Amino acid sequence: MSPEEIEVEMARIQRLREVLVRRESELRFMMDDIQLCKDIMSLKQELRQIVAVPEKEKTKKHRQREEELILKIHKLVQKRDFLVDDAEVERLREKEEDKEMAEFLRLKLMPLEQKLKVTQSDTASVETRSKMSSY
């Protein structure tokens, strides 16, 4: 392998590593999102049970718990909104990185591909001349 080919292979491996790190990040986001949704649903279910109690039968404890649940749900929804916004910012940043990487690779690989073609055509010419001279 030539130094140029090694450099290209290293760039490809680095790119693959970046893709895997991004995928891991996406999966972590999805896990966090699922857990937040489960927590919100659980709290909403408990809140529905308290809300279903007629106002006349509600104790002070019921009302306090209702307020607590509303606040907890609100905090979790805010946390999820932040998570979604953060994921969108990350997605846009990655999209920009992809553009930059594609341009870098295009500029880097184009001269290398041309160089390899020249080397391959030189090798082919030498082989052709060698075959012709052996007749």
C-alpha cells in the first residue's frame, strides 16, 4: 500500500468511527426519550385517578398530590422539549459536518484517484511494452 492509499483508508475508518458514534448518540437519545415518555404517562395516569375523585371527596392530601404531579409532569415535558431541541441542533451540526467532510474527501481523493490512474496506466503501459517485446 502506498502512503496515499493508507491515508485514504485511515480517512475512511475515521469516517466510519464518526458514523458509529453518531448512531450511538441517536440511540441514547431514543432511550432517554422513551423513558421520559413512560414517566410522563405514569404520572398522568396517577393524576387522572386523582382528578376522577369528586371535588367534595378530595382531601388536602389529594390536592397536594395533584399539584405535585402537575409540576413533575411539567418539568418532564420541559426536559423532553430540551432533549428534542438538542437533538435537532445536533442533527443540523452533523449535516454541516457531513458537507464539510464530503468536500474535504472530494478534494483529497480526486487528486489521489488521478494519481492512482496515472500510476495504473503507467504500470499497464510497461506491462504492454513488456509483452510486446517478448514476441
